[in-house]
Amino acid sequence: MKAPAFDYTRPRSLDEVWRLLAEHGDAARLLAGGQTLLATLNMRLSEPAMLIDINAIEALKGISVQGRVLRIGALATHREIESSALVARHAPLLAMAAPHIAHRAIRNLGTWGGSIAFADPAAEWPACLAALEGVVVVRGARGERRVAAKDFFIDLYTTALAAGELVAACELPLREDGDVYAFDELARRHGDYAIVGLALAARRGARGLQRARLAFLGIGSTPVRVPRTEAVLEAGELTPAHLDRAIETLAAELTPMADLSHRPATKRHLACVLARRVLASALAAA
Ligand SMILES: Cc1cc2nc3c(=O)[nH]c(=O)nc-3n(C[C@H](O)[C@H](O)[C@H](O)COP(=O)(O)OP(=O)(O)OC[C@H]3O[C@@H](n4cnc5c(N)ncnc54)[C@H](O)[C@@H]3O)c2cc1C
């Protein structure tokens, strides 16, 4: 199928974007990497009258360390993140997750901001952002605001972005001594959207994990954190018995949504298998 007819514009500044969004309202869509939007246009799931291509806007580009955070510009592509030395050093969880996103051709074009704004519950970046407890920098005509990951993803494909706002960047805490990370997912074929995935950001303590943040993808309508399981993981040495207790807590805590091919019970089972794997990999790296 072919996309319906639409107008296209490529503004050079954010002020121009605000003007265009105010003028076209709901009939306009921002175009970043186009790896989701163009597919939905071709399938006629969306029929915007105006595409506002944001790729010429310098303020949305780049990956940099700013004070105590790593700032990832909305237009940073999956590929740029995957190959960034700054990411590898300061937020290695993203480097671990990136190869799981689709295929290289899509990673060359798809963007961080597009993925965060689209908020697909099976996408890798939202789960990484949740595990790292990062912050989304939201901009609109009235200025900038910062929204914590836990408040940004509200429901299925629904975020805290208001009309006329966009994702400008995200800020992630810099890796500190003792921080360990792991990412893995279960998919039918490499590059497919995951059935279940898990991002882990933890800090080693003298006895086990001082801090554990687990964020699942493919389980609920948003990235899913599991505070009860995290508390168990933080409460003792990671002996095999203690790990068993954490996995039992996880099985009781998760209430997965079914997808077209998998029942909630299957997803729960897969999530527990994955959690063991991811924890073992983080501890081996530690
Ligand atoms: C075959 C295939 C397989 C894929 N597999 C995966 C996968 O395994 N994992 C995964 O995570 N993704 C996957 N994707 C999606 C891909 O990662 C997209 O690149 C990503 O979801 C959206 O980024 P984009 O830059 O392409 O956004 P676009 O397609 O340009 O835009 C997507 C939506 O976000 C909005 N938007 C874009 N940028 C912003 C912004 N800065 N602020 C506010 N709104 C914005 C757009 O208006 C649009 O509604 C796959 C895509 C394809 C085609």
C-alpha cells in the first residue's frame, strides 16, 4: 500500500516547529527517523496532512556529558548510540541493548527520541530509560520541562507529552564505581520485537546488590519495574537460595499482558527465565 498524500516541511529551528505545530495542530506529525511513522502511513494507520521533518534541528542532535548526566539528543540514531564511546563509558546498558533493536538498516535511521516518544512497550530504549531512572527533557513553545521516566510512560503508546511538545533529549546518570548492567531479551528471531526483554541497572554492595533496578519490556503497556523483587534482591547476599526467593517474588509480582501469540502465563515464565539469565550475567561481569 502507498501512503496517503501529505505535505512535507523541514524547519531549521525549534521556533519554526512551534509555529507549524500551532498552525496545523492534530493534522501534523513530527518526522524523525521515519522507521515507525512511514510504516504506519504506508499501512494507512495514520493520515496526517503535514509531516514536520525535524532532522535539520541542531538543538536535538548529539550525545554529550553535561555535568553529572549523559545527554542523548532526540535525533541520536540507534546506530550512533550503539557506537558511541561516551555511551560505552557512561551508560553501557544502552550499548548492550542497541544490537537487539531491529536490523542495522533500521538502526541507521531510527532515533532515540522517536522511540521514547512513540513509547512502544516492546521497545528497548524506554525500558533502558526506566532501569537507569533517566529523565526526559520535553520542550514546547512555552519552554522546557523535565519528566522522570516513571512519570513519562503513562499507557500503551501514551506519554506525558502534551500537544505542541516534543522530546528534545534524555538525561541519564553517569556510571559510578560498583555499577553493573545487563540486558537481554527473548525474540523469535534476532531483530524481531522481543516477546520479553529485561534491562538491569544495579550497584554492587559489600554483600550482594546495594541497588537493583529491573525494567521489563514486552510485559505490560509501559516499561514494567518490579519494586518488590528489587527490594528482595537488595536485601541479602545473592546466594542461589536468595536468587530463588527473588525469582519467586518476581513470578508473584508480574501480571503480564497477553500478546497475539503468547499467554500471560507464558510471558511470566519467560520473564523469570530471563531474569535469572540477566542477573547471572550482571554478577559474572561484576
Ligand atoms: C521492521 C522494523 C523492526 C523494528 N524493530 C524494532 C525493535 O526491535 N525495537 C525497537 O525499539 N524498535 C523497533 N523498530 C522501530 C524503530 O526503532 C524506530 O526507529 C523507532 O520506534 C522510532 O524512531 P524513529 O526515529 O524512526 O521515529 P519516527 O518513525 O520518525 O516517529 C515515530 C513517532 O514518534 C514521533 N516522534 C518522533 N520523534 C519525536 C520527538 N523527538 N518528539 C516527539 N515525537 C516524536 C513521530 O511523530 C511519530 O509519531 C522497528 C522498526 C521496523 C520498521
